[in-house]
Amino acid sequence: TPAFGHATLANCEREQIHLAGSIQPHGILLAVKEPDNLVIQASTNAAAFLNTNSVVGRPLRDLGGDLALQILPHLNGPLHLAPMTLRCAVGTPPRRVDCTIHRPSNGGLIIELEPATKTTNIAPALDGAFHRITSASSLLGLSDETATIFKEITGYDRVMVYRFDDEGHGEVLSERRRPELEAFLGNRYPASDIPQIARRLYERNRVRLLVDVNYTPVPLQPRISPLNGRDLDMSLSCLRSMSPIHQKYLQNMGVGATLVCSLIVSGRLWGLVACHHYEPRFVPFDIRAACEALAETCAIRIAALESFAQSQSELVVRRLEQRLVEAVSRDGEWQAALFDGSQSLLQPLGATGAALLFEGQVTTAGDVPSTQRIRDLAAWLDRRRKTTEPAPQALTVTAALTLDEPSFMDLRPIASGLIAAPLSASEGEYLLWFRPEQVRTVTWGGDPLKAVIIGDDPSDLSPRRSFAQWHQLVEGKSEPWSPAELASARLISETVADVALQLRSVRMVIAQ
Ligand code: BLA
């Protein structure tokens, strides 16, 4: 596992970013031993910040101001879970600082000090902001509104709302930017752009400020904690130095400063609100705290909208079932009922096309291959059913049909994703759903992708390289089918199979 600062593009997935051993220079860090509150580690800029000769080895109360006194009442709180911030004074003469304290996993107390800035009264702006977030009625509306609000409140040149898919690949869902900047809206990035270690960290530490990407990191002195002989765990530190690889990425983009908030939905990193500025930019603690609260509110709204969408899908499926059953008792025209308002057949699965093969007939909705190719697919499915083990009623599911089965290459791009549900024991009777290849639904304005070489040099890192890499990873593949979509497919196809079987037995009775 590469230590902080030693990772290369080949192994950066495992870089120990929480063991940075250094901070950004806009504040100072003190590690303190209890109960005597002796400073045992300090960033090398601490003495100058406090206007004193030395810091390490001295008790907190000797450092001037009311720092030692102010933190006292908080030391029994849950500081190992989340840092807390208070205003106090420290140094000679005492200066006003924002002081953030927390307990790292491996012992002691971490105190981080930033110069206090004049507080702006953001309460009025926030009031409206929370309401706008909680009243958003669609995911995209919510995401756009969140980007707008973050731009208003933080003043960064660009704000992007990122969403991660089930495989961790990222997508820029919304963007607000100064008009002269290149647009990143709609861009896709591979999961490898943000290592797993960083993602897990962002679930705990939900706001990251990078004040100046061209900063020189300030080391801790001593580097190793005298408490346990190990690197200080800086997971929850607000001044932590960022990974040099990520720093390089941002420098290559021409970005000067960032502020990024995690969107945590059901305990998982769902996405990010990423703010970029093209010059160094500092935002004080109170604005960061407001951003954290807004991101949390946004995440709660996302969860609500997702669960609403899920119940809507379930409702659509139930209505479809009802229509089928009614059709059977009315005139037996269940095929017509199935395709009546084809959205109810497509929407619950997020499919773009569907086809029914039954008693030699092919009925379709949306974007589908030619009738002949649909019949070819059924024949292929019949062959697979004979040679593979699973239960005869099992769904065939793929997000990469044309890679799995090159003879269907001509079905690109409309049928990269396929769900096939057998409707009976007979051959050639299926309900099929299709989904297009992802890269066909995404474009990058400007140069063709071919121009990008994906090498191992950090100097090559760029959104364009990321996009090209994502492109390679998902080429030929549709968006993966989610468990909820598969459940809908199962429900619909089982109902169709029941209905079809029922009518067949009725016809047999009549024929006798
Ligand atoms: C972190 N990489 C990140 C973060 C983003 C990106 C958003 C999170 C930063 C944060 O939350 O503060 C990626 N940023 C992007 C992309 C765009 C952008 C794609 O603005 C496009 C517009 N990064 C790589 C590669 C590696 C890598 C190849 O691209 C290594 C394999 C590493 N990225 C990397 C690391 C971090 C990171 C180590 C963690 C940074 C840290 O918190 O210290």
C-alpha cells in the first residue's frame, strides 16, 4: 500500500490519503496529549501563526488567549465521531480563530485553527435555500436547484452535482458556471478517478476545502505520533493535505481551489457537490457548515424522490397487471392491453424498447431491432435455455449483449442491454426489454476521443482522459439493470405468462 504522496497512477487506488502527515497552509494543526493538554505534534507553521518560539512540548494554556479554557467543556463530547468548531482567541497577542477539535482513531486530540473572518449573515439566504431543496419534485430539478444554491452561497466559478452509478462511475448531472468556462455537464468519469479509500473517507468527512491547489504542504513535526509511534490519522481533519495525484489533476484542469461536499444517501456516497474556482479561494467555517447542512438536506430529498419513483414504478406495474386481467375477462385481447400506453411496459424497467413474441406473432414498443432479428434473438435464447442449467422460467439479463454474443453486433447501439423473460415452456415465446449502449447517449463537445492517449503519467490526467477511459470501460454496454428493475421485469412477465396460460387452457376447453 503506497504511503501518502508515493502513489503512482498504477497503484493510487490504495494510497493512504488519511495519513497525509501534512496540512494546507491556511491554518495550523496541533496534536495534544491528555490529560495535561501538552502539544505533542504541530504543523511547522504553528509557531509563526501564534507568534511564539516553539509549540511542541508546551501546554495549551501557555499558548495565549482562551483556547485551553474554551475547549474544556467539550472534551467529553462525541469528538471521535465528528469535529466541533468554536470561536476563540490564541497566540501573543491573542488573535481570533475558528478552532475545530476532534479525536482521531489512534488517540489524542487534534486541534485545527484557522484565522477567523468576519461572519456574514447567511441566514436569510439559507432560509429560502432549504425550502427550494425540500420542495424539488424531480431528481434533475433538485440537482439543478442545488447547483444554483451552492453557486449563490459559495461564489465559486463552477458548481457541479455528480452522481455515481452502481459501478462507481461518475456523471455530471447539473452544472452552474461562469458562461465563458467550458461545459462539463453530462460528462462521465470512470470509478478509478476517485479511489475507494477516498470514497469511504468522504462518507465520514463530508466537506473538503482545498484553498489553493498550488500550495506547499506544511509538514507535521514530529511526523510520527509520540503517543503510539504511528502516523496521525487525519481522516476527520479539515486542513488535511490532499493527495498529490488529485492535486495534479486539478492543476491540469487549470482549477485554483475547490470545495466539495458529499451527498450521502442511505449511508452510501451517492454523489458530490463539487465547487471549482479558478483562483485560490477560502471559505470560512460557517459557510462550510451551511454547505454541509444543505448537502445533507439535498441527500434526504434524493432518498425521498428515489423512493417515490420506486413506488410509482410499482404502481405502474400493478395497473398493468390489472389491465391484463381485465382484458382476459373482457375479450381476451391481452396483447393489446399490454401494449396500450407502452410507457407502462417500458418505464418501470427504464427500458427504451420492448417486444413480445407469442404464438408466432411479434409485437413491439419503442426502439427495437427488426422483427427478423427479434426472432433470431428468440432462437438464441431457446438454444441457451437448452444448454444452460437455470430454471426454465429464469430471466436472461445482460448489459452487454453485443459483447456476450458477437453475432448480434448489428444490434448496437439500441440493444446493448437485454432482459428476456420466457413466457411458457414452448420455444420462441418471450417478453424482451431493450436498452441502448451508454456511450451513444453521451457526447463530448469538441475533439474526437481518438486523440486521447491513456498513459501512466500524472501530467496526462484531465477530464478528457477520464472521459476517454470511461468510454473504453463501458463501450458496448448499457447502463446496468437495477435490482428494482429486474423485480419489475419478473412481476410483469409472470403476469403475462399466467394470463397467456389461462387463455390457452380456456381455448382448449372450448375446443373439446
Ligand atoms: C479525488 N477525484 C477526486 C475527487 C474528484 C475527482 C471529484 C474528490 C475531491 C474531493 O472530494 O475533494 C475527480 N474531479 C474529478 C473529475 C473531475 C473533477 C473526474 O473535477 C472532472 C471534471 N485521480 C485520478 C486517478 C487517480 C486519482 C487516475 O484521476 C489515481 C488512480 C486519485 N482522486 C484521486 C485521489 C483522490 C481523488 C487519491 C483523493 C483526494 C484527497 O481527498 O486527498
